[in-house]
Amino acid sequence: MKHKEGFVDEGRKKKTVTYYADLIITGGGLSGVCAAITAARQGLKVILVQDRPVLGGNASSEVRLWVLGATSHMGNNNRWSREGGVIDELLVENTYQNPEGNPIIFDMILLDWVNREPNIILLLNTAVYEVEKDGADSISGLKAFCSQNSTEYHLGAPLFCDASGDGIVGFLAGAAFRMGAESSEELDEAMAPDADYGELLGHSLYFYSKDTGKPVQFTAPSFALDVSKEIPRFRNFKANEYGCQLWWVEHGGRLDTVHDTEQIKWELWRVVYGIWDYIKNSGKFPEAETMTLEWVGMIPGKRESRRFEGDFMLSQRDLIEQRTYPDAVAYGGWSIDLHPADGVFSERQPCNQWHSKGVFHIPYRCLYSRNISNLFLAGRIISVSHVAFGATRVMATSAYTGQAVAMAAKVCKDKALLPRDIFERGHIDLLQRELMKNGQHIPGVVLHDADDLVQQAQLTASSQLAFSAFDSANLIWKPLEIAAAQLIPLDQGRAPVFSLPIRTAEDTEVEVQLRTSSRRGGFTPDTTLGTNRLSLTAGIHEIALDFGAELTEAQYVFLTFLKNPLIQLPYTGQRITGLLSVYNGVNKKVSNNGQQRPPADAGVDEFEFWCPQRRPEGHNIAVKLSEPIRLFGAENLRNGVDRPVSQPNAWVADSRDANPSLCLEWNKAQTIGCIDLCFDTDFDHAMESVLMTHPERVMPFCVRSYRIEDAAGRVVYQKKNNYQTRNSVTFEQPLVTDKLIVYVEHPSENIPAAVFAMRCYALRRR
């Protein structure tokens, strides 16, 4: 292209492009990405504005922090708590494509998922710098500039979502916000920090190293810090730590974490290069002789800046007491994770993590500005106190709020509403229903969907699991070095007698307790229903455990074996949806020392942690029951809960059924445009996105192959090599039939086929 211009005395104007959409989302972190994908699939025209060259924010290859939320590295009592919907799709896809945790591959997946949606206009390297308003409380448009193509964008829409992390849109629009901590008196928060601890969390910056197999020298830059003199924790350095294992390399909590970010970054560079200089040149790390510095972050991962005020502000007691709200649209489950403002320069421990006993609600009223009428909030800027922010700020939780906002935008468009109207005019039920139909689990809320044709069908299965024992062939014997428990779902009524073989090296006593949670749907075993103490001589003994317990409702119980290294328990390689073993172990990554013992004045519960082991460990304890458990029937497919909570909530086929199937029959022919199926991708597995590796690409419980036939026996759909949680089957030409049969294959000989939900709709949809 040839182009030539002469002198222009009045100067030249930037190239300008104007776009209009239904929803403009600022910020391409996981909250913005999940919001954009969710909204686009609902038919909204979306503009996603991201000021970086990649998507993912702190999860991107620019920062390289692993994605976590309520699962908390599987180190808390939040069972089956991984977030659903789009963030689940992304993490399941990443585990399938990228079990090694390569951050570049995660970048690729995010770009691919956004690029697939024709309703999304993606503007990378584009920074919003001005907000236009058509009234004191209403945004009409944004101005943004892309440095890569020298183009200014004028962006207009009726609805806006700020998922930018620093809240640039809300800030420029004049929305009420806060920075720093509230006093303990304002919101009755015992954990509110004082000035000595500091009121802001800082930034972190990571590096990657690798072993080259030959000696490598390192010459530090002139700006590198002498960490042995200035970093109190320098003696704790490890040569083999890299990436977000270095989360504690933190700075900036005493500064303005918005406007001082570049200054903070330089200080973190000084620290990082100083750490590597110390590792390479202090002589104290001979194992580092052949290691080189492979990558250093160019932008810091930011934890905290502005938090915007909604119509409700979540605070400490909401989390710790697990308060429920009628407008819940999301949940969290990370610990209240606060850090000293001095970060790496502090003498204090690098974080204080205090867990609640389970997950907590995030109300819809936290997700829109209280004084800008058409502004949604998503990600870490939602309406929470500084203390509650310590738990809601993590990325999977942030993504979950983005999905909720996107569906709310759909409701707003369809009903000509503003964000606040959804709550005030009684549309929360609709919002919750549409979220759950698209995979968003909301604790304590059940999907009641009148449009689901499965609700009117006669539903039968070729078989269903009546669980009475695990496979006792090829037992795996393990010493009871830490207390262990088998989670077992029971119906109301008298608990069965449990039996199993136990092997002892010498005469000893075994203590077994039957425990449950004091909170319905909880997994903190804080209530003991009965205790059996048995004296055993050396050898193998078949023991029977009768606790005489009466259960008033269906719930999970913990068959709990207290620690005794002289005893060996039998384990099995068989795995079944809704059954799980847990241990009273330690997970230092999340300040889990087996028991949470907070200071008396912290306003936090004391309790034990009972957590699963990651596969290939985590075998089930090979127990037998005197009466079979019949909680795995086909009716679970339409009970409105798509994961284990108080019961498994899944249809599980009998493992001896060679051709498991589900049959739906109606009194008259139905027009079916879409079928949704929900499979078990192990909501208990954390699926960290980077750095940590995973033992398998496909979750072992997931049905890999299935087919759907109509009344005439014609195969109307077939799927092989499935690995995703939700399969939405859309027919270009709707089916007209009075019968459907779904044939599923067992995932393996050790794992029977399971399905959480099946829904059929007359209309085609995403």
C-alpha cells in the first residue's frame, strides 16, 4: 500500500471506529472472558475490551497465576465445589489439552473460546480512557485507544460491565468505591486489620527457572536488591521454587495500588533479580549451578485496588456464618486470605488464611453499582469489604460473578430493565433459573424448570446402583498414619451396620466414629453420631460397626477411623460418583494444619479439615453395608441439582449392566430442539490451570461415549471421546418423537456410568 501526504498545518486526527452492542465488558481477565462468552451465547452482542495482548488477566502467560476458587487446592472442607458454567468448561478443556500446566496453552484456549463466539467483538491492546454519560447516573459510551493499530474506539451500549480489576469504568463514571480496610466496628468484622498490619494487599511478580544440564553463570543487574540484607525471609528461599509458588514475593500494600503500579513493578524486579542472584551466587544452593532464569514477569499480578459499592456489601460474618441470601447467584469458598501490607519486606508471616466451614453465597446485589444505574460489577471489584475481599478475589470466584452478570444482562435486555430492577421487581428466580440451566451451581437453590420436557416424561433406567460394598478384590492395604474417613451418602432412617477387614501389626485398639456435618449440605464432620472402640489382636479381623444412629434426613456421613499407625485399612481401586475418601491431613498451600485454631478474637470457627487426596491416591475405603444405599436412581436426573450435595444427585448405573441406558417416554409426541446432558468431571478436583500437573487428561468418572435414539430406534445423536461436563445437543431440525433412549458406556471397568442431569427443550439454544 502506497500512501503519501504533505504537511498538514492543523495536525491530524486519530483513526476512529464506532461500535454499538448490547453489553460492553471492560477487562479480559477470567471474569470478563466468562461474562463475554455467557452473554454471547445468550444472543447478546458483546464488545470485550482488554488492555493487554492476551486474555486471562492474572491467569495469563503474562502473570502465570493458577486459577483457583472454592476448591482451594483441595485443602478445605468444600467438597465437590469447583465452579460450574463457562469457567468449568475452560478448566476442563485446559486439563484435557494442557495437563502439564503450560501458561501459553491456557492463553490459546481462552483466545479460542472467545474467538468461537460470533457475537463477541474482541479488542485487545485497547485501553478505556474516557466514559461518556447521558445523565448523572447513566453511562452512554466509552472511549478506548489501541496502541497497536493507532485506533480510537467509540463504544456505545445500554449496559456496561466493569471487570477491569482496577474499576476504570466505574471510577471514571463516578461510581462509589472504596480502597483500604473498613474499621472493625463498621461491619462488625473481627479480622479487620489495623494500620500496623496494613489495609491493602500488594502485587506479586514471578519468575520461571529451568535446569540446562550444564553450568550457567548469572550476573545480576545493577538494580538487583541484596536480599540477604533487606528481605527478612531470605533464609526460606528454595532453588526449585518458581512461578506462582512465589506468591509471597509481594510488594505495594503501602502504596497506591492503581497509580503506583509501575513503581511497584520496579521494586518487584529488584527483588526477583536479587533472589535469583542470591540463589545463583551465594554458594548456598549448589543444586542451582546448572539452572538458568527462563522467564520473569513483565507486569505484576495485582491483588487489590478499588472495590465498588453495590446495594449490598458482603462482609466477614456472611462468609464465616455461611449466611444464605434469596438473591444468591454465585458462591465462594476460598479462605479469608489477607497479607501484611509490607509484603516481602515484612517480618510477619506472608499471609493469614482463615477458612469458613463451607462455601458462602454471593448475592446479586453485590454485582452492580449502587449509583450508576447501568453498570454491572464483576471480578475482584464487586461490593465486598476488605476482609471478605480476601476470599472473593480469587479468579474462579471472579469468573463466577462474571457469568452471573452476563445472564443478568440478558434478563435486562429481554425485559427492558436496569440491573437493580432484577432484584427490586422480583426477577431473581428467573435469573437463578437461567444460570443453573447453563451450569451455574448455586448452593441451596434447586432448578425448577417448567420448560424442561424431561419433567413430564416417564423416566426409567436399565439399572441403577444399589451400593452395598466396594469391590473387595485386589485390596490395597495402607497404614492408618493419619485419620481417614469414607464419605457415604445415607437416606433418612437408621444407619446401616458397616463392616470391613482390618489388619494390625500387633495388639491394639481401633476407634471408629460415625460423624456428619451440623450444616445441611456441609462437609465439616463436626457432629459425632456414635463411636465404636474395638480391641484387636495382631492379624486380620473382619469388624462390624453398629452406631445405632438415626438420621432425620438424607445426608452424607463420615465413617471415621482415628489415627493409629499400627492399623492397616483396606482400600479399593473402584471409584463411584458421589463416594469419596477424606483425610485429616495437612495442606500447607492453604494454611491447613489439620485443624483450624484461630485466635479467640478473630471471629472465625475452630474445626478440623477433612480433605481428599489427589489421584492416583485417594482410594475408597473398602467398606460393606448391611443394607444397600438406593440413592442413585434415575429420578436424580431431574431433581434440579447437578452435583453431590446432601446426596449424590446422580443416576449411577449398576456396574454389571453391560449396556446402561435411560428411557424417556411421553404420552404424546414432543418437539425437541435441544438436549442437555451433565456428566461427572469430578467437581472435587481443583484443576489448577498452570504450574501444577494433573494425573489424567479426562476425569475418570466422565462418560466418554453415548448415543441417543428416538422411538423408531434411529440414532439421532452420537458422541465419542467426550470429556466435558455439559453436553448441549442442538438439532438443526427439531425431533418429533414420544420416546428417547440414551445409551451410555461405563468409563472403565472400575467406574460405573453416571449422569447428573438430562433436560430436553422444544427450542434450539446454545
